[in-house]
Amino acid sequence: MSNLVDEVRQIEGSVMEISRLQEIFAEKVLQQESEIDGIHQLVVGATENVKEGNEDIREAIKNNAGFRVWILFFLVMCSFSLLFLDWYDS
């Protein structure tokens, strides 16, 4: 009978230890949930920043291409002006 009581107490101790560990586990899971939510918000913000950055780069490429066309037009007009002035002077 004494042996049975010892086994029951040992099992009771094990169950209490499992209960304590389960509480710790649940607490850690809740902490991780809040951390994961924070990470999710950061990732969403980073994704939006990357999209906006891509749009800004596309806009800069368009503006740069338009600027190059104007520079080319200006240089061609200057060249023709010089050719005309050289022809007119001689």
C-alpha cells in the first residue's frame, strides 16, 4: 500500500511539473504572438516601401529619359546653328 501511495505522489509531482511547464509554454507562445505581430507589421511596411521605391525609380527613369532627349535636341540645334553660321560667314 505504501508503494502505491509513493507512486501516486510521484505521478502527482510529475503532473504538477507538466502543468507548470505548460503554463510557461503558454506564456512564451503569447510573447511570441505579439513579437510575430510586430514583425508582420514591419514586413508589411517594408513591402510597401519597396513598392513605392520601385515606382519612384520608374518615375526617375522616365524623367531621366526625357531630360536626355532635351539635351540631345539642344546639342543638335547648336550643331546646326554652328554649321549655318559657318556657311553664312564664308
